[in-house]
Amino acid sequence: MANKKSKATSVDIAYHAGVSQATVSRVLRGSPLVNAETRQRVLDAVQALNYKVDRRASSLRTQRAGTLALLLFEDPTEDESHINPFFLSMLGSITRACARNGHDLLVSFQQLSDDWHADYEDSMKADGLILLGYGDYVDYRPKLEKLVAQGTHFVRWGAVLAGQPGVSIGCDNFAGGRMVAEHLVGRGRRRIAFLGYASSHYPEFFERYRGCDALLREAGLSADPTLQVDALSSEEEGYQAAKALLAREVAFDAVFAASDLIAIGAIRALNEHGLRVPEDIAVVGFDDIAMARFATPPLTTVIQDTGRAGELLVETLLRLVRDQPAESMMLPAKLVVRKSSGA
């Protein structure tokens, strides 16, 4: 048994927890072969003895870094952060999930034009990659294919697509788009504009558009291509897209924005044009970022469960690192109704 002056070892942990040293090693590696009760006894012993894992020695034995890398891709923003606020809550969830699984998290800010697909694993910087960002899918797909070819363990937040390279965790964007259209049609809106890219270059936005369009067609409402305006996820893009829509002088009574940031920018443009939200134009966003609740008026939007998303990204990546089967997964969308749509 370790005394107060000596440094605890894995043998001490095993004695304290009443398990074998091999079991302690499995728990510290995050092995799924240990049952929950035994795992907790070992973790309690680790805490009681203030045991510190020698990361360097462990990495040499297992050829793993004990670290996951989060590559966060820059987005257009009003400030210098270049971080979509949607990802901030997910970042917190990812950090906590890594800590629970005994892994460090390396956060790296990337530009989509950079060689972010460089092999982190061979350099032992990280055991695998988590990719966050809304870049042009057509542009970065070849880099995803290169990651697959070089055997890099990675998982990305994004659309779940047939035949895509690697594993993705995402939201059911199509169902979310249907929910928005159903809500607006139920409020008596018939001419629903969509602000956001609607092409394979931005598949998440495209699925939201397709879901909305499918519901409108089922409701007997004809789709009007003049009511769709391209926009990336920022307030400025939403503002400019709404101004472009207004300049077309086509009738519309609702706006479905592909993100909350786009919606907030659009509301400003509508107000400047003398249109009231929601009396004249109902507005709905997507993401439920923190500022959506404090917009004027508070924004009706679609919730993406960023807490669960962060957990799944880490859990899925660790399965890949351990050479266990892992599949892409879509989380359910949920509509939250606030005043911007006439609640």
C-alpha cells in the first residue's frame, strides 16, 4: 500500500480497488471490457490515492497519445472570432466528454484552405480528429477521402449522406425543415422564403430546404424559386440576403432562415424596410443559439441537441480509435416556438 510520501502506482490502485493490475490498465485506457461497477471502484481508488497517469509512458506502450484533436473551421462572423456561436456549447460538451473518458483535448483553429488533413496520428499529436465547421462540402470532400485513405480516425459534425467518406454525427435537417414549414403553414403563411444555400455544396442547409419544400408540396403550395436566396451562416449574410429578396419585389409572408444568425440579420433588414415581425412577416431560424432567445422578437427556431452531439462525437471517435464498429447517426430535431412566428 502506498504511504503518504510515496507516489501511487497502478499496483496500489489495484490493491485499493480489489482488482488486478490488468483491470486497472484497462480502465485507464478506457476499455469497454470492464463493467461499470468495477470501473467506478478503480476510478474511486485513482481519486483517493491522487494517482496521476504518466501520459508519455502510456503513449509509448500503447502507441496512442491519449489526446483527441478538435479541428474547428473558421466561419464568417461580425467580430474577429470567426467561430459560429452554435459550436460554442458543443465545444463545452466535447471537452467534458473527453475528460470523462480520460483523454486530453487539443483544439486547433483551421482555415478550410489549409492542409488540415495532415496526419495527426503518425506524429502522435492525437489519436483521432473531430471536425467541426460548415464549409463547402464539395471542396473538402477530397480531404475527407484522403483521411480515410491514410487510415486516420476521424468523425465530423455534419450532414449524414449516402456514400460519404468516414463517419458523421448530425441533425435530422430534413425533418427539421418539415417542422418549420408545417408550423408556418399552420399559422396561415403561404409564401415562405428560404434564406440559405440550397445545393449539394452545403448539404445541411440543402436538407432543411428540401424538408420545407416537401411539406409545402404536400400542402398543395407551389414552390417558387424566386423565394430562395443564397446565404452563409452570419448576420451580415442574412441581412444582405433579405435585402436581395425584398429587391425582387415578390410577395412573401414568412422567412425560413437556414440558421439563427441568418434569421437575426434578416429581421434587421425587414425592420428597416418597414415590415413588422411577425405581424407582416413570420421568421424562423435553425440552431437555437443562445442569442435566439434574446432577439427582438425572440426567435422561433429548431433545436439541435449540442450536448448530446458533443458526447456522441467523442464516444464515436473513441470507438474508431479502439477499432470497434461505429456508424453515422442523426439526432432528432425539435421546434421551439417563440414570438417571431406569431406565437
